[in-house]
Amino acid sequence: MFNVVLVEPEIPPNTGNIGRLCLATGSTLHLVQPLGFSIDDRQLQRAGLDYWKEVDVRLWGSFDELQQAQGADARFFFLTTKTQRAYYAQQFRAGDFLVFGRETKGLPEVLLAANADHCLTIPMHGTRSLNLATAVAIVLFEAVRQNATA
């Protein structure tokens, strides 16, 4: 239904949990290298439980490679704490790409600057960030909710 993109993820259990979220929503998980772990990592597979082998996972050498492989009508949204536009202000469509950065640094500044009109944030108070798997769940399930058929 949607595409979740993790740019250079570092923590295997986060990626495993996000894989389960993708499976639960019929979404594809795109992993942009370099990864901070091996795709065969035991912690990754443990967090993904026995579902990991069913997750539609695609590996990319770079974000540019992923983006160039998509059609001209592909829509990418970049999640960051460095914008004021809330994720729920965006009307998502099936097939959209939800792009998240590394756990420790987020998305590269150059990527955010080049896509400023497509940056979204999760409004928060009292903390500067959320766990990556939690952030993905919030945005992904809002996109699913918006596209649910009654």
C-alpha cells in the first residue's frame, strides 16, 4: 500500500519492528545503504519475529538509486524535526514513499534542503525525537487511515 524508506538505519531491532509494521499494512520496506548492521543480523530477525521472511524488503545502494528507479509520478515525503508542517496536514495516496533517516542523525541536510516542500514532522512537546519504529508507526498508520475504504 505504501513505501517506507529507511536511509542508513543503524539499529537492527528498529528495522525489524518496522518490517512488521510494513507487513501489517501491506507496505514495502526500502533500506538505503550503508546499513549499520547485516541484513542477516539475529537482532533484526528477532524483532521481525517469524514475519521477517514475509516482509517485502528492497535494498538500495543509495537514495538516488531508489528515487531514479521510481516513476515520474512517485511522491516522496521526508520526515524530520526540522520543519513545522505536521504529517497529518498531508493527504497521502497509496504508493507514497515515507522517508525516514538514521536514528542518531535523521536525514541528511542536503536531502532535506532539496525537498523542503515535501518535509513533514511529528509535532512533539518535551522531547526532540521519538524512537524510529514509533515514528514510522505514527505516520504510516495515518496514511493507511486516510486511505481506508469504508
